[in-house]
Amino acid sequence: MLTLKEIVRPIEPNLAEFDILFARAMHSDTPLLDKIVKYLIKTKGKQIRPVLVLMSAGMFGKINSSTYTAAILIELLHAATLVHDDVVDESDMRRGFFSINALWKNKVAVLVGDYLLSKGLQVSLENKEYKYLHMGSEAVQQMSEGELIQIKKSRTMNIDEETYLNVIRKKTASLIAACCSSGTSSTTNDQSAVDKMKLFGENLGMAFQIKDDLLDFDVTNKTGKPKNNDLKDRKFSLPLIYTLRNVGYTEKRQMLDILKNHNTNKEKISFLVKRIKEEKGFEYAENRMNEYKNNALQILSGFPESEYRNSLENLVLFTTERVY
């Protein structure tokens, strides 16, 4: 498998340009805000979303100022949702670094998230790229709905596979779909291509999130968050949902009781993980992930071969085979 650095080589100069423009877009004259913004830039992740915008654009034409506007908007929206998510989840860590709420408390974190969201809107308006506002706002709406569905269902301890897939489609896949559709629309007016790339992004996003859920159980713990964090937070991911569906009524009650009342007990959580493995919950989730992966690759195969398409194909493989 290629490394991410090798995969993004066709857009390396574009990513460097994006970094400059993104830092400029995030800048604030307010000292505290600028300090926090610089911290966010320093602790940035793999930049999968701007990469998707740039590569999708490159598949259909020359990457241009409109492409950069789309990438900046998407990344600002993504950053805003991560800051807000950490407040909602009461998470102290993000990518191996302290979260904003851990360092500056919840009130400041919420305001920073609001600032990033408003900056994204401002960038689009200043460049008169109204179509990206539509794509971005639709994604944020979907993400908010997905988060609320997940919170409600987690409280009632009742999430089936259909609900889980709906949640991750809204929470994760919607923004990745927006990356691909906005990038494509920045270099072509072919609505069919835009729609297909949106569907590609949705399938990639579904595979991405299922893989993320599987990595939460990873003993190597390279994700920058505590192992089995989802179980401790009573989040229902696909391996658990599949297992609960296949065990008997008594054991299901026992497992739900652990999640509800003993979710911080390491021994009991280890028992849950053991049962998930025995019931082949991890295998089932991986098979479902591969279905979405194959759907994404099938959509890409319908477009002419290019270095950008090849890189996107390798990015799909990287997403589903990564260990962090």
C-alpha cells in the first residue's frame, strides 16, 4: 500500500498553496483566537478532505481559485465540527494532542467552533461561490442531524444496523461527499459527473467511518484516542450492533447492562470485546466496509484514467487498509 505522501504527490504543489490560503483564512486579529487557530493548524490531521476536493477537481480540469475556495470552506466546516464534537463528547484528546476544550474550556471551544464556521461562510461569500454554501450547509445540517440521532439512540441503548448506517451517512459521509462534489463542480459543469463524484464520496465516507470504528478496538492504539473509547462512551458501532443481533436474549441484556452501568470497568469492557470477536463482529463490519470500498472504486472506474483518478483509487485503499 502506498503512503499518503505518495498518494497526494500529483497535488503536492496545490496542497502547499492550500495551506497558505487556509492559514490566511483562519487568521484573527484577536490575540487569544489567533493563538488557538495557530494551535489548530499545528495539530492538523491528514487533510483528507482538502485532498479529496483538489483531486476531484483535477480529474475534470485545472485546479483553480474556485477549487481552493471549496477546499477552504470544507476544511473550516470540518474543523468547526471537530471542535464542537470534542465539547459534546467531553473529549480531552484529538489526534494525540489536547483538545481545545481541554486547554481553554468549553465556552471558548464553542466560540472557536462558531468562528471557524462563520469564516467558512465568509470565504464563500467573498468569492461569490454560492454553490459551495449550498453544498456545505447541507452537509452541516446532515452532520447535526446524525449527531442528534446518535445521542438519542445511545441514551435508549437501541441502535440497529439501519440506524447506524444512517447516522454515519449523515455524520461522516455527507461532508466527504461534499468534498468530491464541490471539487468536481469547480472544474466542470457536467452535473452527471458532479452527482457521480458525490456518490463516490458518500461510499468512501461510509467505508472511512466503519474503518474508524474498527480502529477504536485496535490494540496498537495509534488513533490518538483511548482504546475502546466508543464502548466507554456507549456508542454503538457496527461490530457491537452485529454481535447484539446474534447473541441470545439473556446475553444481550448482560452486554447492554455493561454498556449502561459498567462502561468504565476495564474487565467488563474486555469481556465485550472478546464476545464481539468470538461472534465475528469485526469480520462482519470489515465485510460491510469492503462493500462500500468496492462501490467507490466501481464509480471511479467509469471515468477516464488519469494520475488524479489513480490517486483517488489509492486513497480509497489507504482509507480502508490504514492502521491509524
